[in-house]
Amino acid sequence: MATWYQLGDIFVFASKSETQGMVILEAMAAGLPVVAVRSSGIDDVVRQGFNGFKTPEKQSLWCERVQQLLEHDELRQQLAEQALAFARDYSVEQFAKDVRRIYGETLALAAKKARPRKS
């Protein structure tokens, strides 16, 4: 899929039912800015004017944002770079580091609580 994403200039997303954000993160990992219809999962991933645009469910506004990115190379490139940087925080490697840290902290806390107290 990464190859297909990299063939594009932007990632457009108008679904209100597929809103977990996975495809958006995949597109950002390929360096694509996003134009999406605002919904619950989108709000967690798309940062307005930073890595893409969120619009209300209004076709004319959505199309304006798509056109804006297609016509303004500098803006599109800036948002693309920021999308790529944003996606790095959600990489498999970063996820593994976060899980390891959380488990380590949890186990250390459990061990500390399990130690007998000295009177």
C-alpha cells in the first residue's frame, strides 16, 4: 500500500463511517497531507492546517481545501513534511517503545507495592 500512497500528492477522505484513522496515518507516513470530513476518528489524527484539513460535511468546503492543496505547492509540501513527522509518532517502532515503557513502569510499580514493609 505504501507504494500506492506515494504515487499521490494528497490524501482525500470523505468517509464518515471508516473513521479509525488508520488509512490516514498510512497516508501521512507516505508523506501525504490529508483533506477529510470531520468525524470522531479524524479529530484525533488530522491537525487543522498542520498535517491537513478537516471540513464539515459540506462538499463545497471539502472541495475548496482539496483545490487549495493541489494549487499551492509550497503549502502542500509544508503539510506533507509535517504529516510525515506526525506519523512517525505512530510507527511500529514508536508503538513498541511506548508499550515497553508502560509495561516497565507498571511492573516496577507492582514490584514496589509487593515488597514487604519494614517496621
